[in-house]
Amino acid sequence: MSLLNKFASVEIKADNRISEEDKAFCLRHQDAFDKSGPALQKIANVISDTRYEQRQILGNDSYGTYITCNSFKCDDEHIYEMMQKRNKRFIKAIVDYFSRKYTVELDSSIILEHLIPTPPKEPQLPWGGYREMSDEQIDQFKEQMEVYHQEESKYSEAMRTLPLRYEQIVDEIFVQLGGFSFQEQAMNEFLERTWNCCHQNWDGKEKFEIKNDTLRLTSGWCYCDDQWSWGLEWKPNENLHTLLDALAWYQCGRMGEAALWFPELCKYTTKVNEFDTCNMSKVKFIKLFKNGRVDIKFRSAAYVQEFVEQCMRRRSV
């Protein structure tokens, strides 16, 4: 089956797995992608015709033409290259949108591999080149190169008009989600990150303990730098940032908002080690210690128990 026939055979179905807002985004990019190909082809045709006309007029008078200069190369080959590159741009635009919006990890390279056909492989000369080849081998190699150039030309032309559809990309995305919805997958990844940050890598032992209404992160969650003359500097590590994101979610139900609820703690360094959270209804304050311990005091013992069970001891929904 040819490249174009392969994509023409794809059955496009109404996709009820994404929201109307998501579908509107996809349709805008689909429309822009579809219209960009013919538009770029028109530009390439004009450039090619104009370049031919310039050469006919100038003959042998000049090597260059009046449609090129050092700072701008008016070349239809560059336009054809853009036509091929837009395939990857379209796929990445759709993938990046869903990845950002739903805070899920998606591998666009796998989708590119599945949706963009592999180019023909160029024959390679043996070590030593023609000097190590017989006349018969040289003739065979030249025949192989001729076949390759024909296939490469057909491939390039097909890539310039590849009829990609956003539905194909969405299908690939849902394969990566493993049957989960965007929200479920985002929650699974969120719980996995949180679990990893508060358990030992080698034995899964918890790196925290509960003391009444306080969650005690036992050690290695922050660093106190006391070498500066102006005072102490505190550096929360990435694990603490991950847990702060979990605390923010526990407070407001949204992911990725740690910096909004704990702006000072989300800096690279801070000069204070005690943080009142008067704007939060579930967390009271956070305190950093020189030995790397961090205490998070909740507004009730019930809250700390609920947070630990919901966010720190679960790895999936």
C-alpha cells in the first residue's frame, strides 16, 4: 500500500473522548495544517517560475539572480523542506497541548514514528570507498543509488502532502494513556511522583512519620547553608517541591499550583525556615530544620491522616 493510500484508508470517526474545548483546539490546528500545504506549494511554484525566468533573462551575464541575496535565499527547496517539517510540528502541537493541559507525560517521538513513514535508507560505500571495490561492485552501487534517489524523491513528495488527521494523533495519545482518561492518567502520574518522593528507592520504606496533627518528613528534604555572613540560606529539594504540589492539590483540587500556595518555599533558596499558611484551610504552617527534617502542621489530626492516605500511600487511582 502506498503512503498516500495508507492515510486515505484511515476512517475518521467523531471522537467523544475529548471535550468540546479540546476538539476546537484540534480543529483549528487541523484547518491551519491543511491550508498550509497548498499555500506553501503556491509559493514554491512562484519561486521556481521566477528563478527560471531570471536565468532566461540573464543567461551567462550573472551567476546569481535578483531574487536572492546573502541575507535571504529565495529557494523552492527551502519551501519543500518546510512542507515536510510541518508534519512534525502538527503532531507535536496536538501532543504538547494535551500534555500541558492535563499534566500527563506523553512521548511524541513514538507518535511521530507511528504516523510519519520511515524514509528510504541510503546505500553506504564500504570502508575505503571506490578504491576497495571492483568495477562490477561499483556498477551495482551506482544502480542502488539511482533506485534510492527515485525512492527518496517519491518519499519527499509524499511527505509534502501527507494527509495527517488530528484523530490519528488523539488515537495514539489514548494508546499511551493505557485505557485511562486524561484525568485518571494525570492522577496516576501525580500519585506515583508523590509516592516516589516520600519512600526509599531501595526498600520502599516511608520517609515520614505522623505526630498527632503534624506530618514529619524525617530527613534529607532540605539543606541549610550556613557559610554566608548575612545569615542562613535554606534550600528545599525537589522531593519537597513535589510534596508541596501534593499539598496544594489537597487544598484546592488542582495540580501544579505549589508555587501559588507556597511561593517562598518554591524558590531556589530562602532566608526563612518557618512559613505560616494562613490562606489555607487544611495546613497551618511548615518548618524546615538544619538536619534536613521538615515538619508540616495541619489544622487537625484528621487532615494529616487524610492527606497521607490519599496522597502519600497510594500509587494509583
